[in-house]
Amino acid sequence: MRVAAALVAILSCPAAELEHRIDALIETSSIATRAEVGIHVVALANGKTLYGHNENRLLLPASNMKLFTTALALDRLGGAYRFMTRLVREPSGDLTLVGSGDPSLSGRVFPYQKSAKAGPPLLAIEDLADQALAGGLRRVDGDVVGDDRLYPWAPYAPSWTQDDALWDYGAPVSALTVNDNTITVTILPGGHPGDPAELSLSPALEYYAVDNRVTTVARGGEPKIRIARQPGARQVLLWGSIPAGHAGANELLAVDDPALFAACALYDALVRRGVVINGQPVARHRTAAGEYQAPDGDVLASRASPSLLELLQVIDKLSQNLHAELVLREVGRVTRHAGTREAGLEEMAALFSELGASAEEWRVEDGSGLSRNAQVTPRLVTRLLAHFFASPNREAWISLLPVGGEDGTLEHRLCCMREARGIRAKTGSLSRAVALSGYADSKTHGRLAFSIMVNNFSAQAAEVRAWIDKIAIALLE
């Protein structure tokens, strides 16, 4: 019996060492004593829990929510799925750009490459305009219509804030999405102190009216720029200062009506090609209660998206909120015949049931993790990770995640040791939540699934991230 007990102690020692290392990181850090911390670590070889700390506590996942959304989309739609955007000349004379939920109508490079330089922001629109011109379009008797009715017009999740709607990370969700529904404002100093700042927009469309009150000040220091836009208004106010000689500042602003923005972009592209247009750019939305009927008419141009697998890579590698919301709605449309946030979340609830999760383990409101009301347990996250590691989609699934010190949102984290490439994980960050969940290649235990979430901390977010990285590195032993 003594020999057997000794053997058990030896065999369990590696797990005990891992537990000791993580316990030490918790006990010696003031971060853990002044925050809500949840950790769960599972050995994928046998499903054994190697470490747990508040693993059943509901916590705000931030962008770790994208793990659930991209897994759901990969499982329900398949990696080869594509979106198809069409340009239709209707019998009424309107020329209609019909949104398909495609998030790739931009200059972004697919598949994801960490050092790839994006092309022109309206590259997809320019291509559609070229196709139409090659097909003989010379005149539009009606309006140029941006039609996003495939998904009901409900651009924001309930707990997104008014401030979110100003910035690129909170861009409104629309079945017709161009350039991630954003405009970049570049602010450069004037020639001398006292001069107004110089502005440029990309794409260069007359969409927002910009009230520029930014002043050039003496050299030295950094720009101090404030931006505001009232809800429902299409006027942006900038004020503050920028030092003379400064290289400039870029601000990424969300557009308020993506379908109208797309229509304006197409209108501009056609006019520049000499097409005569009698009407104007307009948007076409529908309410949640309305029935969707695709526009009839001649298809003058079309564009297929990259594969869903390539789209999902951008979502997880770069933590792209809008794209996550779009694929959530597309899952709802395909599986439940309603392109809504609610339908997508119903299908996600079905996935949770398939994972064996109880209703007490989750509460979700969106697909991106921007919601401040979402909650999941670390154990639910590792259950998802373990499930998809064992699925036929394993290699595709793992390829979505950032690599430690290498690419995506982990390019500049875990970057001081070669072994960090053994971490493939999704980051998450909000004002009161930081998370990291994914896989670690442990020298002792083989591949692990892990989830680390820290909520309601008092330290700086950068300190919390660094502490989480220490735990992740400990998993590599």
C-alpha cells in the first residue's frame, strides 16, 4: 500500500507543480486580491481539470465571446461558406446594392496576413462599379439604393453605449457593410501656431459634415483632440489642439447608417465613371416585423466574399467586433430563418446545450463581447475549447486563434520567449474585464485548454494583461 501511495504521489506531482505555480502567482499579486479572477485549465488528453479557481463563477468575457461566435459559425455554416453581394437594376429604375451580410467589402487583405497592407477602402465598391460599366450601364433613371433589408435594422445590442456608437469598435451592424462601416479622419497641424488643423477623410466621401475647431499650438507634446457626434446627426465636431510639426493623428469613426454610406460610395464611383444618375443615394431598411423580399431585376454586378474560414480568422486574430456580429446574424438567418441578433443567440444557446452547459453557466447579449451584460464561466469556455479540439474542424478552428508573440492581438504579447508560440489564444479587453482563453502546449501535460478572466480590477489594464501572460507562460511547463 505504501508503494502504491508513493506511486500515486509521483504521478500526480506534475499537476501539483502546476497548481503550485499558479497559486503562487495569485497569492503574490495584489491584482488577484483586488479583482474577481476565474481560471480553468484542462488537459485535453484525458479531460482532467489541472487547475480551477472560481471556474464556475459567471464573469464578463469581453472579446472572449468571439470564441463562441466563431465556433458557432464554423460549425453551422462551414468553412467554405461565402456571402454574395449583388448590384441589381430594378424595373422602377433604381439601381440597388443588395447587402448579403458580407463583412469583406473593403480593402482588407484576405486571407489574414499580419504584415499585409490594406488596399483602398472602397476597393469592393470600385470593382462593382467597373463590372456595371463593362456590362453597359450608362444611366440610372432612379435612385442609387443601399439595401440592407436581409437583416432587420437593429444596429446596436442593448447594452452597447452611446459612446461606443461614435467609434470604429462600435460600428452599427448592417447587412450592407462597406469599409467596416468606418471613416478615418486624419488630423495634421497647420503651418504655424494658431492656424486651424488640416483634415482629410478616408474614404473621401461627403458623408459627415465636419466642424473642425482643432488649433495648431507650439511644438512639443501630443495632440489633445476631442470628438463628438449627437445621435441622429450627421455632423461631427472636433476640438482641441495639435502641436506644430507633429506627424498627425488618425481617428476611426463609425458611420451612422451603413446602407446610406454604401449608396453614397457607389453613387460617387458611378458618377466618376461618367454614369448619369437622375436620383440620389438612399438607404432601404426594414423593421424586425417586416418580411424580406430580395429586389427583382437585372443583376449588373456581383461579388463573392472570401471563404467563411478566412473571415473568421480576421474576427479572432484582430478581434473585429462588427464582423462577429454579422456572422452571428447570418447563422440566425440560415438556421432559424431570421437574420437577427436574437435568432443567432438562440442558435448559440443550442450550441451551449450540445456542450452540456446549464442555463446557469452563461448569459449573452451579442456576438462580439462588447456587451457589458454578458457573462460566462471559465469552465464553459474550456468546455467549448475541448469540444472543438476533438471535432472534425480542429485544424481550421485552431488556425483562427492568435499565436503568442507572433500575430493578431498577441503579436506584442508573450513575445520574449520562443516557447510563447505554444500559446494560441483569444484576447479580451473592456474597461473592467481582461481575458485570455485558448490552448497551451505544455511540456508536461501535452496540449491544454485554458481560460483566464479578470473582472472589476483596480490596477491598470496593462498590468492585468502582463499578470495573465505570466499564468499563460506557466502553462507551457
